Amino acid sequence: MGSAKSSSSAARTARIEEMRRAEKARERRNRILVIAGSVVAVAALVVGAVVVVQARSDDDKDTAASTSADAKGGDRFVTGSDGVRTWQGKLGRTHVTKKVSYPMEPPVGGDHAQVWMNCNGNVYTKSLNPMNAVHSLEHGAVWVTYTGKAAKADVDALAAKVRSTPYTLMSPDDDQAEPIMLTAWGHQRAVSGAGDPAVGAFFEKFVQGAQTPEPGAACTGGLSQ
């Protein structure tokens, strides 16, 4: 009888041990599955983040490319057969007090100061505030500018022409690309000198020409150096 009880107890102990081993095995498998699941979840998050970052990067590149394309295909000069460059794009006409950064030098138009430079044949020996000169262009003036590379004889001859021509003004501008330039609202031309036939042609066409936003507006009563 004792032997039977001993055998039964040993068998029960063996089953309990087996059940414990099985339970421990299940716990190990569960831990492995949890760890594996966590790894997969983290990997998925990383991949998702990379995809989002890449997508945003692509969007930024597309936006930059679009902005660049707009800049290249936007406002610009178109040169005619007569050598006159015409600005293709809108030129604002608002009176402002904040400094305006014009996309060309000298400017051919755009938002400007409320007061114009006197342009009744005025010859200035110092560079002008372009915001005031642009207002003169709005009134139909032609603005003659020159750099230190222009010959003195040409500067003197052009000054004489300006002094005898209402709705014109003249000033130095060392920031412009060419030695001598003629500017009207929306139009501009470089000339080789005072004797260049293009000077007379430009004056004839653009002094109070069809391009003038405010024909007949005053060229006196403004600013003068």
C-alpha cells in the first residue's frame, strides 16, 4: 500500500514538474513573441517616419523647383528690334514709405515715393533716391543715367539735351550695368554715347509717350537737390 502511494506521489510530482516546465516554456515563448512584436512595431514606426520625412523632403524639393521655375518664367525684359528693353510684368503704382527693392537698375517702374523728383529738364550731380525718380517716370519723364565710365563729353552733351527738354531728368548711377542708360516707365535702353541716334529716338517715343501712366502730371513742385 505504501509503495502504491509513493508511486502515485512521484507520478503527481512528475506531472507537476512537467506542467511547470510547460508553463515556463509558454512564458518564454510569450516573452519572445512580445519582444518580436515590439521590434516589428518599432521597425514599422521607423519606416513610417522615414517615409514621412522623405515625402516632406520631396514636397520641399517640388516646392523649391516650382518657385525656381516661377522665378525663371516670371517678370523679365524683352528686347525689341530697336534695342529697347520692355519689362514684361506688372509694375506697381502704390505710394509707399518703406524702401522698395527694384528688380532692375535703374528701375523702370513699380511702387514708389509719394513725391517725385523734379523732371523739367533737371540735371542732378548726385545719385537719386530711385523711389522718387520712379514717380517722375510715372509722370512720363525720361531718366538719363550714367556711370563714372561714361566719357565727360557725352555726359556734358546729354546734360545739355536734358536741360532743353521738359519731362526729362539726369543723374549719375554707378550701380547700373552700362555707362549710359535711358529709362522710361516700363522701358530702358543702353546707348553708346550722346551721338547715338538711339538717344533722339528714345526721347521722341517716350517723353510723355504712350507708356505714361499719368500723362500731363506735373514735373515741377517735387524734390530737387
